[in-house]
Amino acid sequence: MRRMGSGERKSNARGMSTRTRKPRRRLGSRFAVCLENSGYPASLELHKIYRVLPDNDAAQEGDLRIVDESGEDYLYPAQWFAAVDLPRRVKTSVLRRSARLQSA
């Protein structure tokens, strides 16, 4: 493919492109707090923050894929949880603890 005469590459003194990049959208971890645990008191603690794993099929059925007290992920009704946005420091701490539990 040939470039047009006016399609020369723009660069700054450091040899890097001067075009602005779109910010990358990071798929960060999602979290939810448990509001209901009917029939699963050993697997879900009320008012505890749980990691939510992406699962489009589950979402279409009204469920969330939650990493529960067993350290494994299971489907639970989405209405049992409320999404929460955590500060970076808290998110890092929760993920670190989750990783330790899964490796144990």
C-alpha cells in the first residue's frame, strides 16, 4: 500500500508520534456487596464485598458470577448484590487477599 504525498508520518524530536491516543479502557475488576444470602450463609456473608467475574450469559439470565467464600466462582442472583466502586487502594487489597486465598 502506497502513502499519499501528504500522508507523511508526523513525529516530534524524540521520534515518537505526535498524534493523540485514545485512552485505553481498562477492564478493571468489578466488585459487589452482598445484600441477601438466602440458603447460602456459608458461601455468602451479608454486607461483605465480593469480586464479580465477567459472564455475559449469566448477566442475560439475571445472575452474577461471584467469587464466594470457597474461593471459587459461582452464579448467584444479581438482585442479591449491589455494585460498588472501590478506591484503587481498597481494590488492590481485596484482589491481593483473593489471590492468596485461591493459591492456598
